[in-house]
Amino acid sequence: MTEILKGKGLAGLIVLLICIALVTAGCSGADNAAMAGDAETNEAEETVTEDTEETEETPAAEPGVYAELKQVNNKIEITPVPGGITDSTVLPTFRCTFGEMTDEAQKALEEGRTFPKEFFRDLTACMLISEAQMEGKEHDAIMYSLSTLAGLANEFWSMDPVLKSVEYEAGDDGRIAKSIYNVHFGSAGTDGKIVYDNQARKWYLGDAEYTGSIDSEETLAMWWTVFEIANGDNQ
């Protein structure tokens, strides 16, 4: 996994965030991790935190900004900006819209399952952060991350998940120790956490280890193909 030096402050943590985000849950492909690790430093862009429904009191989200980022001690916390990604948003390096991506995702599922579009939308926002943060990134690196996030979203679809924030927690050695997804599970009416132990490469639902197929090679390949179809790459 990507390392940062202690004492580099927010700028160093931002580099780490982008590198980790681009391989956010998977870590099952060394080539993809290396690709994401080559990301260059970009300055964090100012984001908005207001409700983004366009009214006189609440202006629309700043174009190209998907989430806001802040540092709290040894953590980076990312919160999706409402309206930052809409169905008509074209994500960096893509030709298709976000709506077309999620429509294709729904088509790929067996009857009776529902793709958790809004959960995936917010996961995507927190991974990308902004157009500026993704400038110069490789399409395949972003595809890898989106495929992993789609696997994560689909794994917990029946729990009606709503993302509140994502935290990246650094250990004493400066490496990312945990990726923490703070979620409200609508089916249970309670808040909880989906945690990825970056160093052990294990998933946890709360404190219990989770043994699903979130980032298996088969799962990643399926979602990769779905997004290729949506983007017109398989035509």
C-alpha cells in the first residue's frame, strides 16, 4: 500500500487518500495498486457543504466538486456533497453519464435485486472528491475503484445503506490502517460501520469480520464489464 512520511500534514495525507481511494477496497490486484500509487499530488479543492438544491437560499453544488475533505488528527474524513454527482454527471475519464452507469448496473442484476444507486453515488463522490483531484488519473485506475465500490454497494443492498462519511485512518507508521465507511442501515434503523483493514486486507461489518465477495476477481470483473458497456467500450 502507498506510504506517506510523518509530519507532512494535510498535503501528504491527501496524496495518501487519493492513492488509497483509487485502490480503495480491493488490494487484490498489484498492478492496479501500482497504477494508483503513481498519482501525483494535487492541492485539495475548496468544496461546499450547503444543501445543493438550487434555491435562492441554497445554491447548487460547485461544478466538478463531489465531496468535502477535512483532516482530524490522524484521520481524513470525506463527506459527499449533495448534488455533487447527478445522473447527468460525466465522471472523469468517462463518456457516459452516471445515470447510464447505474442503469446498466441494475440491468446486470438478477430479478428481485435492486442496485443501491444512491449509496454507490455517495461512495463514488467520496472516492473521486473532485474533477481537479482526478486530473491526469488513468481511466483503468478509476474503473478499478468504481468496480470495487459497486461490489461494496451491491453486497449490502438489502440493508438499505446510506453513506454518511468515509474516514481514512493512519497508523503510527503513517500508513493507512483502516478505511471506515460510516453508514446508516435503513432496514435496521441504525448507524453502523463497514470497515476495511487495509493492512490485513479484511472486511468488517461493525466488529465482526465479513466474508463476502466484495472484491473477488469475479466480482470486480463483472462490474468492470458493466461499466465498459455503459461507456460504450464493448461496442
